[in-house]
Amino acid sequence: MAEEKKVAKDKPKEELVGKITHYFGKIEVGIIELNKKLNVGDTIHVKGGTTDFEQEIKSIQIEHEQIEKAKKGDVIGLKVKEKVREGDEVYKVLE
């Protein structure tokens, strides 16, 4: 029983920060509607029916303009390392 608790404890905590609303395949950019803030340097976990990967955010754009921090309600563009799909959930990995 104690071992089960340890496994759960070692798993990184995550909080839902947004959803994928669109994906541009040629430029590998996912559009995310945020319900929480997100910063360059944060690690995200994208999960969906066939999507499941983590990556560090290297840049965030709003209307083709580079920003460091995005807030709740922003619709942002992120370069993603794998294909994402509409409706995929985006989680911020908490340290």
C-alpha cells in the first residue's frame, strides 16, 4: 500500500490551462484558448484522444507578436513538437 502512494506522489502535478482550438500543420503551431496564465519556460502536457506529450514552452505569440506571459482569456499560438487536435487539453506541469 505504501508503494502505491509513493508512485502517485512522484507523478508530476498538473493543472488544466486551456484547450486546443486549431492546429496549423505546415508551421506546426497549435492555437490554445487559455483559462489560466502561461509563461515562456513553463512545461505543458497536451492530452487528447490520440495526443499525449510534454514540452517546454520556448515562445508564445498573440496575433504574430512575441510575448513572455499570457493570461486567462488570451488565445495564443505555440510551436508544438507533435500534431495536436481540436479539443485536446493543455495542462501546465507544476514543479
